[in-house]
Amino acid sequence: MDLRQLEYFVAVCEELHFTKAADKLGISQPTLSHQIRSLEDEIGMPLFDRIGKRIALTEAGRLLLEYSIQMFRTRKNAIDAIDELRNQQRGTLVIGAIPSDLDYRITQLLIDFHHEFPQIRLTVLTSIEILKQVLDMEVDIGIAILPLPDERIVRIPLSREEYVLVVSVNHELADRSSIELEELRHIRTVMYPKGTLGREIVDDCCRKRGFSLDPIIETTTPFSLIRLVKANIGATIQPLPLILSMNDPDLRAIKIEGGPTRDIGIIYRVDRFLSHAAKTFIKRLQDELQGGNWANR
């Protein structure tokens, strides 16, 4: 059993089709079939049930797949560690961030990080599926709304952010310092579409009080929402640090009593190799959020 055979085996598992797996690997289908048969002969058990033109993993196949994935992860971690030792502060760092507002607020942090590590190729990906990206090792670290505890990931809490009602200075509520959550049902709003992460947090909080929002306009970016608010078309509900970071005199942030909150944190796989650069980025994030500097970005 060698790594090449395991690579072929994993490719077949992913495609569940020998021809498609062979095309993906750039080899012929007979060559792939021969390698899988050799692997099965060595193990002494079939790895796939062949049902006509379809195939499915056997129990032995599922077990081998689990350990193969672990082996490839360990191999990648070893290569990454050796590369960092050889190249010192060179390499790549891929960060996943929840969309729209959080990635906007880490821009200055990215600038500061680049100045310290100019040779690091830095990539920021935004997604509502940060946990999946972390588990699939598509990103090195994620900045996300903290998921439930999971033995596969490390969770580092950063901050709890409250949502506020954001209105124009010309809005009828502009002089209010706070409102009750139930008052939202009577306020004309502009919001993210249903199903988006920020909207779900707000909707879930409202549902618990027996009502739902009915926005007059829905849009996917915070900047368009803020323009609508400043035009006094409606109010919106956003995390307070986002509004503070904008420092816009034409906006007013009104506290929502009993309103929604979100817990922001860093997540990464417990078995993931973290480079010195990644550890430094995590420390910078902790200093920014826990040190109270986030709102000034």
C-alpha cells in the first residue's frame, strides 16, 4: 500500500465512478481499476460494492477512507511545517470570514499584517459556511459566528456583538437612545434577504417574540443598506461595531432592549498545522477585539 494507491482510492471515493476518477487523476480507467484491485488484494477485502455501473463503499472501504484522509492531512501538515522552516516567513495564509460586514472591518488588520509579513501571500474568502471550509481545510483559520462545540475544531471567543437599530438623523426615532424589541414590528425596515446570516440572527430573535419583519427593500450588501437608511427609506438592524466603525454623522444607532447578539470567534481544525504567521494573525485579532480597538477601525 503506497500513497499513490491511496490517492487513487480517495479519488474514486469522491467520484464514486471509475471513469470520472480516472479523468480527474489524468490516468486511464484500466490503470486505475488495476491499482484499486491491487489495493483490495493487499487488504484482502473488497473496498467497493460493484452494482452494475454503480459502485458504493464497503465497510472496509469506509474505514480505509477515514484513515486515508487522516494520513493525507498529516502529510500536508508535515510539508507545511517543513516549508515554513525552510522559507521562514514565506508561504500562504488563507482566512475565511463571514460576509459583508466583518471582512470589511479587518481591512486595516490585513494592512498591518502585510507590513510585518510582506512575503506571506494572504487570501481572505467570505462565506456563510466558514465551519465547512475549516473542516474541509479550504481555509487555515476562520472568523465566524461561533458554532456549537465540536471536537474537531478549536474555538477562540473574541467578542459578543449586539445588534442595534440604525436610522437616519432625519428619522422620527433618531432622538431615541433605545427601543423595545417588540417595537420593531411597527418600524419600516430595509434588510438583508431571508436566509442570509445576519438576517437569520435578527429573524430568530423576533420569532421568539411572536412576530417577523417585513422589509420594504432587501439587499445583500451593508453599504447599499446604509445608503437606503441615509435616504430615510427605512431603518436597518446591524451589529453595533460595524456602525461605530463607519463613524458617520448621518447615522444614529439605537439600542434594542432584548435584541439579538452574536458571538464572534476564531475557529480552526484541532489537527491543523498553524504557521507562525497564522498564530500571529490570531493574536492580532484577539488584541483588536478584546482590546476594544475594533470599533475604531
